[in-house]
Amino acid sequence: MVREITGGCCCGSVAFKLEDNFKKFFFCHCEQCRKLTGSAHASNLFTAPNNIQWLKGAEKTKRYEHPSRSFAKVFCTDCGSPLPFVSKSGKFLIVPAGSLNAEPSKVVDAQIFCAEQTQWHKAGIEAGKLPGFPV
Ligand SMILES: [Zn+2]
Ligand SMILES: [Zn+2]
């Protein structure tokens, strides 16, 4: 039996579960993914479109579609956390890895759109590592 992983948003309004059965895992450094996540890159897992069961709060989700390109995003209307969504093509469920409550067994396949990677990210991954807030 395939292991299940739960996930959800930061405020707890939305929760879901899915099977730990991912086909691909990419970090995407493109400008749109930076805007959509507010971070250095998106960390997206790809699985079958029907591999999700919403446990609560599905009515608290909203979908954004870019008007001309294939970008989309689903997020919690209370806290704004990104949540899984079916791609515009209908071929994949795209799962933001940070929305999961446990580590997926899939390892990252590749970092993509590295031509758009920011200098601050390149410098940041070399920065010192602290276990918590600086003291
Ligand atoms: Zn929320
Ligand atoms: Zn991207």
C-alpha cells in the first residue's frame, strides 16, 4: 500500500491528503514562480490529477489563472498559503512541496529555469547556517 501524506495551509483552514507517489520534483527559478511564491524558487511536485482528497476547507481555496500564459495557483483565502492544483493542461496535480506535513520520498529531479536564478539566491545558499534566529 502506498504511504499517504497530509498537507495544508499555514492557518489550518485547508487540509488535504494524497499518496506519496510523485512523478517529478522540480525547483523552478523563473520570475513567475518567484512572484507566485514570494521566494527564491518554486518547489513543485507533480503527481496524477486525481491523487488528492480534500479533508477540510476546499471552499476556502481560490484559483488564480494567468490571463495569457499557463501559470496558475491555488491558495487559502484566509492565509494565502499555496496549495495543490491541477495544471491547465489537466495532466498533473502540482503540489507545492512546502504545503506537505511530511517529507515526500521523491528526490528533486532538477532545478529548472536557472537562467533566471537571482544573484541573491546564488549568494544566499553559500551563507552561514544557523539552527534558528540569529542571537
Ligand atoms: Zn490558511
Ligand atoms: Zn517557474
